[in-house]
Amino acid sequence: MTANEIRLSFLSYFERNGHRIVASSPLVPHDDPTLLFTNAGMNQFKDVFLGKEKRDYTRATTAQKCMRVSGKHNDLDNVGPSFRHHTFFEMLGNFSFGDYFKREAIPFAWKLLTEEWKLQPDRLWATIFNGDAAVPRDDEACDIWRKFLPVERIGELGAADNFWQMGDTGPCGRCSEIYYFRGSEVGCNEEAAGGVCRGSSAAATASSKIWNNVFMEFDRQANGTLNPLPAPSIDTGMGLERVTAVIQGHLSNYDTDLFTPLLRAIGERAGTTHRGTMEPPDVSMRVVADHMRAMTFLIADGVVPSNEMRGHVLRKIMRRAMRHGQRLGVLEPFLHTLVDVIVREFGDAYPELKAGRSAIVQVVRSEEERFDAVLTDGLPKLEDVLDKAAAGNKVVSGDVAFRL
């Protein structure tokens, strides 16, 4: 299955099961000052979970554009060295607003993975919340999972892993995550010894967390108090990039067709090929590919480079991509030439890319030229300051550093 087919298959499966397909909300959250960017599929339904908003449906499914580059959810530093982390990604999700709960949500997930997508059941395991002083162990989720999995493939983890919240306040609840284990493909020690490849004791690279089922029960207040929501609800999230890698049989998200067309285009401009290693050129190619997707989708949603808030984050991402382009030996502006690759690959699923194509190219080209001018003007000044410091007391004053 291609990534586009996987996205469509997910939405169609839940539509057949009574869910309304809802379009992705923009990356800039509407009327939510607690978030810099949309970072989860549930963001657009926050007020529905809180009981402040009613819609003409109680079940929904989405493919949501997400950014995780700030606050609690920040993956920026992992991009490049990691095969699985991204600044921009797509979150597949199904939601219930007081309609169904755990006893329906877990079978929905299991049947999609094993019957629709034909993943091997013996490669799947789940985790549940093991309880703490504030919230008890999730006995109900454990009992449901035992209908599908042997007890040794049901892990129990604490709040850091199995209690999900969007931010410091708002809807939250215990959750149950689903992992896919590749086992002997990547050297799981337990399986090599004739045992079962399972849990956190398996080699870290042998597993991929693919789905999180959040059982929304609480509204966390600023003082930490957990107030019950008007009705127990379901919020799930599955990264398209990770599940595509699993279905297509890749260890790296960058080996899927979500990235390979873009990596080929980068390689053509840099005169190289992405080999999937941790060598600097491959890391730089992954950074450029990830950041190109992020900047293209951000600009399509109305964000422009600036020195404040969202515009500052966009500029930081763009200039990081430009620096890595230079490390690949591409000294001329080239990122704007990659926009069409993204529009071609994602434009059908996200029509705003096609509609904004010309503006996106113009913004990226303008920022590339601006950054080139900054470097051309700034590097001689930096070298002059460092030369003077080296010849003197080896100190650069704060005032000079600030101006630089």
C-alpha cells in the first residue's frame, strides 16, 4: 500500500463504522492561546470534549496536520539523527464524543491493524496505565486487551507513557499504546533465544509505537486538579509516517514513499543519494526533507517568516534547512525548487497546497535570498570581531555579541 492508500484506507474504515470524515484543521490553532501550533488530532475537538460545543455527529475521523516544535511536544532536536521523529507529520485519528468508549475503541484498533491492514497479530503488543496516587490502574483496558493478546504482551507503564494530555491544562486521560515488534529483523535478543519478543526488555530498535488510544475522562485545571469531563470520550492518534514504515516493511520513515520522492529531488540538486546512514550527508538530507514539508505546510496555512512567535519558528526551521543544504554543497538557493515535489505528492489530500503553490514558492525563495544576504554581510563582521578578540583579551563584549 502507498502512503496515500493507507491514509484513505484509515478514513474509509472508520467512515464504514459510523464516523464522520472531518477535514484537517490548520496548523495554526483557532482561538486557543495555549498552543503555538496544532500538535494533535484532538485539538480541533477540544471544546467538544469539554462539553462547550455540540456538533451534528458523535463520531469523527481525521488525517490531521501536526507540528511538534515547541513546548511539551518538541521533536526538533531529534530530526535528522532519528529515523522516526519529525517536525511536521500527519496524525490519523478516530474520536468519540460521549458515544463509545474503551470496549469499542480497542476492538476498532485491533481489527483495522490485523484484518484491514493484515499486520501479524503476534507482532503486536499493548500497554496500559499502571496507576498512581491520583488515578487508578486501568483494569478495564487490561481486561479488554486480554481478549486479543496474551498477558505477557500487555505492558503496564506510568503517567509519562500512558497518561496523555494536550498541554498543561485541558482534556486528558489514561491511554493504551500499541507497538509493533519487528523481532529478528533487527536482532531482538529474546526472540533469538527462542522466546517471545515483547515489551521494554526487547531491543529498542525492534519496536515501533504506532497508535495511542486515549480514554478522555478528565479536564486538568491550572492547579493540577482533574475534573471529570461531561462524558467519557475517545481520542486516538496514529502517526501516518510510522505506520506506513511498518506496513511497507521499512525501519526508517524516510524510506517510505512519504519521503523518497523528496529525497531523490534533494539528491539530484546535491549530486548525492540518500543511503539511510548516520553519516553527515544523510543526516543533512533528512533534515532538509523534514523541514521542507514543515515550511511548505506552514506557509500554506498562512504563517510567514518573522522574528516573533510562529513566524520565528518557521524562520528557524527554514534557516536550519538552508544550513544543511550548504553542508551538502548546495550554495545557491534551492529549497524553493522542492515545493512542487510536495505539492505533487500531497496536493490531493491537502488542496490548500495546490491553491497556495505560487505564494509558497515566493516566500521560500525570498527567505533564502534574505538568509544568503545575512551570511554574506554578517560573516566578514564576525571574522573581524573574532580576529580583534584573538589579538586582544580573547573576549567579545555583550554589546557586540548582541549586534551580531
